[in-house]
Amino acid sequence: MECKGVNGQSPKPKVVFVLGATATGKSKLAISLARRFGGEVINSDKIQVYDGVPILTNKVTEEESAGVPHHLLGGVHPDADFTADDFRRVAEAAISRVISAGRLPVVAGGSNNYVEALVEADGAAFRAAHDCLFLWLDAAPGLMEWYTGLRVDDMVRRGLVDETRAAFEEGADYTRGVRRAIGLPEMHEYLRAEREGAVGAAEMAALLERAVREIKANTFGLVLQQAAKIRRLSTLEGWDVRRVDATAVFASMAEGSGGHKEVWESAVWAPCQEMVRLFLHAEAATLPTDLEVDEAMAGLSLGVSVIPVAAVGDVGDDDVSVVLTPPTVLHEHENEGSINKDGAAGVVLNGTHDVVDKDPACGGGDGEDHGSNAGVAQAAPAAAGAKPDDTA
């Protein structure tokens, strides 16, 4: 694809990041995007990089990967100390290989310290060298608390106790390697009592119940920490973060009314697919220059459609006076581009009031190149009555 930035420079390699707290559906979305756009997934979960305990870490299975190549998913010794710097080094190499193969790197995982180390280290060298799009899957905390509890129960059914039993060591260090995973420390007392055999059945059942309860509480605590971290990252200069609200997915799952695939497709997949499509394929040549904007506003015919803001609704910026849309974009898609007084392009998604793309020409890029920091943008709300995938 030939796409020159608005500053006339050659395009940077593009990288998509899928952010989100535990259990929000990052893996599902990352795999779907990789399949749709010819990509490969780079795991950024600091526990899933280790070998072992696949149930406890919810590691993507071969079936779930749907043939999409994954990098950094296992391969590190369970007792190794794999730091954020280690991740940055290995992830950069993996991303370079994916790009060299003409494919799209999709970085996905819940370890935001790893992501920040990759993007911001060495004076933000990675961000300066790559065009990055960050999709943030988020949902209401109350529903996430419910769903993480449900997922822990499912992990127990799938063999969490047997898996932790096989990994149990009396003097284990829970500050290193895969043993940092939520679940192993919480199960320690139960497994120790089981090994000693000095506790009755009723007491053992109580110990297991307490361990599972602690796993649920600590998992939800991690969810809150991760969401807070992403919210902070979204305020950093040059981070083009698009928040996608998946609350409707979990709400319809809680209702138990069925239709989970439909709600995921409308609330998550459709807006994310469109944002990535614009990020990858819209051409800078379709963006009007400042002179073309002035001439178009004067009524000259330059092949650029000038549409009153009222035609698409208020985009939340009092300074926006026109919506400028190249005919190809206007006729092929429901999205309209807009240009504000600072020259920052935008896209109004599906007729909502939310700006979700700050540069349809080259996918937003970072604020240093395009003079606009997109910040956090809300995705279109989900249709009522839809329901989530149970792998969210």
C-alpha cells in the first residue's frame, strides 16, 4: 500500500495493539483482526509468555488460534525472570519479522507495563518508527466482576485444581516466573494441606472454596488495575487509543437471552474492523490540503464533498464547521471525515456523536507526525438485546 502521511513522508510500518483488562475478549478480537487483515498475533501477557499452567493463564489453544500464527505465547522457562526489557527486545524482533513478511502485527495482552516498555522505551523510539493504533476493550466494572467470577468457575471445571497440583512446590517463590500467576499462590494452603493429609474432608472443601474465592477477588482487582493503567496510557502524547465499550456483550450474557455472537459483532467486531480498515487502507491522497479546504468552502469544485455538520450530527467540537469527505469514502462507507480548525481529520462512526479516527488517510498515526493526539474515542454503542461470546 502506498500511503504518504500528511507531512509528505513515506508511511511507517503499521502495528495494531489490542488493549484491555483480563477477560474482556482481547484474544478473540486480536485473532479475528489478524484473520481479516492478514496478520499475526504477538502476545503481550507477561504470564502467558511462560510454559506451563495453560488453564490458569487462559492461554490461547490451537483451536482458538484458528490458524493465526502467535508469537511469545509460551517458550519461556517457568522459573525464568522475563522482564519488560526482555519482552521489548523479543517483541521488537517478532514485529520486525511479521512486517518483513508483509503481514500485520497485532499485539494483544493484558500486561500494560510490557506494552508501555515497548512503545515508550528509548525516547519512544518504537512509536517514532511505527504507526500505532490502540484498540481498548472496556466494560462496566460490575459486569466484569461477575464475568471474571464466572470464568474462574469454568477454569475449575476444566481442571484448575489438577493443574495447580502438578505445579505445586512447598517452598515456591511466588514473585518469579509463571508462579506470579493469580491462582498458584491462592491454592498453596489447600494443596499443602492436601499433601500433608492431616485435614478432614469438610475442612479441605472449605479451604478450596476460600482459595477459589480469593482467585476471583484478586482477578477482579487486577481488572481494575489494568483498566486504570490503560486509562493513563490513553492520555500520553501520541497514543491513538480508541475505547470500545463491550458492556452490552457482558450484559446480554448475564441476561442469558442468547444471541451472543450478534451482539459481539455489532458492539465490538464491526467498529473495530472498520477502524483497522481505515487505519490500513485509506489513502492520504484523498485528504484535502488546507488550500483545498479554503477553496471548497468558497464553493469551488475540487472533487471534495462539503457537507454541513448538521448532516452528520454534532461531533462534539464547537470549532468544527464543515465535514469534508472524499467521494470514494462517502459513497463506499457510512463514515464521514471531518476537519477541525487545527487540521485534524476525524471520522464519525455509524452516525454517532463520537469521533473515532483522527486521520482516515493513514490511520491516525501519532500526534508528533500529524499534529493531533486522538486520545480516547468511544466506539458506537451496541444494539440492544444482543449477547456476548462466552470466550469474551
